[in-house]
Amino acid sequence: MNEGVLLLFLRRIFPEWSIVLDQDGTWRVSGHVRVSASSVDGVLEVLAVVEPEAEDRVRQFFR
């Protein structure tokens, strides 16, 4: 899936988080914590740890 599309999905699923994809390809997430990741997988790993219901939210969004 295109990173831009994933960015839009993540912003809709987690509106309380600021999720940005920089021009250099770095993902930055700000909310309860601030994190930088080199891939969307890193972003998802962080959200899964700090947001206990993250998996359910993603599943509900794509139903």
C-alpha cells in the first residue's frame, strides 16, 4: 500500500495522534509519546504498545 494512503488511514484511525511522514521518509508520531521511525511498521509497533486498543481500532476501521 502507498505510504501516503497509509498516512491518511492512520490519521483517521488515531485522530488524537499527530502522524507525519517527512520528505526524507521519516515517520514522526506525537501524542502520549514522541517517536520517529524509519518505516510504517515502526509506527504501528509503537501505537500497539502505547494504545492498548490499537489493534481493535484498525480492525474496526477496515470492516
